[in-house]
Amino acid sequence: MDAIFTSGIFMSFFIALLLFTKKNKALTDRILAVWIVLIGIHLLSYYLYHLGFWEKYPHMVGITAPFPLIHGPMLYLYTLYSLRNDSSLRLVDYWHFAPFMLGYLSMFEFFFFYSAAEKRMVDHGEVDDFALSTTIMLIGFIVSGLSYSILAYRLTWRHKRKVDDNFSFEEGINLDWLRYCIYGIGIIFFTATIIIILREGLGVEFSFNADFIFYTLIILFIFYIGYFGIRHQDMFTHNTDAKVVKGDVSLQQKYRKSGLTDEALQTGHHKLLSFMNNQKPYLDPKLTLGDLAGNLDMSANQLSQIINQREAVNFHDFVNRFRVDEFIRRATQNDSFSLLAHALDSGFNSKSSFNSIFKKHKGVTPSQFLKSGIMSENEEKMGH
């Protein structure tokens, strides 16, 4: 266990150092760096407690007691500003740290007016002067952790909808890794909630130190951040690729003022399909809703309405359906090139996105599709 803790603590401060020394740091880099430092301090504090340092140095008792209240807000703000272009926090954002600060204010007397002997007694449970504030902080931790995890997930879900409504690709704007972070933090908070309810609420006595479960999950989360940073180097180095879907491309007033009649929808739909089949704009791997709307002399809002209502899909799925069919045509007519070559020629810009999109549309992998009889059946439907 000692090796796990020391590795997690070292990794925390090492990742934070890389982020603090990163050139052209974005606001999200600073938020993540501060958060990782706080996690490292939290882990270090508990590890010192585990080693018995609080018994030797009782003035260390409770120094990180309110720390669990900081992780939810940090997760939310990191997620929020991963989707925005702001260079600094707004004043309203600092209110998220109010419970954290109130936690320390509630312990002011303990920190500055209790003797070492009295602090030992509180730590051993011989004095319950802070039982109420401790209970409030535990409840606050549960509510904060689960609530902020849900709010952060909702932000990424809205972002995913914006991406699918406006882009035919995901590279550079896909935030799946962030959703995985949110899942991980959500699992940590949920696990801690179960342990707190069982131990503090129901009086269950574990045969082992249940806190190790919570802190081990935190360390695994740190390892994931480190792994992601090494695998995707843009976390630790400057990257100029756009990762943010700006608010001006979202269709927040969707179709309210489009003014499209049923006849106009039908005409626009016919014009769209004709352009897609004849001009093949989907061969551009960076095709966006705005690009296609400009070619059709429509507004992005009108084009989105036509696709959503006439095709019953979003822009991302609509365009990639044509790319999948284009790949099938090319692979059928010429087997001298690799599947990836055909995919890139069909408008896909990576092997991973091609495989996932193809399986989503056809239910099988590209190689399985071409080896099976599904291909011939679909070719007949396509008019071959």
C-alpha cells in the first residue's frame, strides 16, 4: 500500500509540474494543475496520517478535512472551461468554493485555540465538539460530489450534441476522454458515499480500512490523467488545434424563426440530396454544417432543420452515412487498395473514427461487412 500511495503522490506533483511549466497555458491547464496539486496534498495528508504522523504532530489533525468539498467544483470548472474560450474565471465561479471555505471557518477554533492534547482527543473520538460540523461536511461532500459529477456530465452531453449538429468529424473537438474522467470521479464519489452511509449512518464496522478504497480510486484517477497526458501529448505541450465548440455554432433557438414551410423543406431536402450525390462534399474530411449550408445558399439553421426533420438524424450521422456508402462503392470496385486508403479517400480522417462510424451505421466492422453477404444485399439496395 505504501508503494501505491507514494507513486500516486509523486505522480500528482509531477503532472502538476508539467502543467505549470507548459508553454501557452490555457485556463483549463491552470485549473487542472491546481486541482492535481490539491489532490496530491490530500493524498499526502492521509498518507502521513496512516503513518502515524498525526499522533506525533497533533497540530496536523484535520488540516485537510474540508478537502473533499473541493473536488466536485474543480471537476465542474475544468469541464466548463474545456468548452469555453475564457482566459480567466468569472466572479460567479468563486462561489463554488464557498462550502470549502466554510469548512475551514467552522474549524477555525480547533486550528488556533485547541491544545495538542485536545486535538489528540478529538482525533481519537474522545471529544465530539465537532461532531455536527463533521456530519455537515460529510453530507456536503456527498451532495457536492454527486451533484457536480452530474452537472459536468450534462455539459459534455450538450457539447456532444453541438458537435453532432455542426461537424462531420470529431478529431480535435471530441471530449470522450473528459467524459471518462467524469465517470471516474463519479465512481469515486459514489463509492465514498456508500462507505460513509454504511460506516457513519448504519454503524457497519469493516474488517479493513475502508478509506483505502476511496484513496486507491483517487490514485488510479491520477494514473489515468498521467496516461492520457503521455498518450495525448497536447495535455502537456502547446496545441493550436481547436478543442472548443464555440457558442455561436449552437442552435439554441432551434427552428423557432426558420420560416421554412413544408414545401420549402421538401425543396431544400431535394436540393441537399442532389448536391450530396453529385458534388460529394462529404469527401472533405473537415466538412461542417456552415460549409455545406453556404454551398446550398441556406442558413445553418435551415439546413439543420431539413436534415433533422427529413432525414431524422443529426448532421454528423447524415454526412457519415454518405461516406460509408462511398467507402463501400470504392472497396467493391477496387480491391487493390487497403481499407484505410479507401476510407481516407471517402472523407474519413482517421482509422479509429472510420471503424467506429462504420460499425455504428452497418452493425459490423468494415472487414466483416466486406467478407459477408451483407455487402451484396446492400449493393442491390444502392442500385448496383
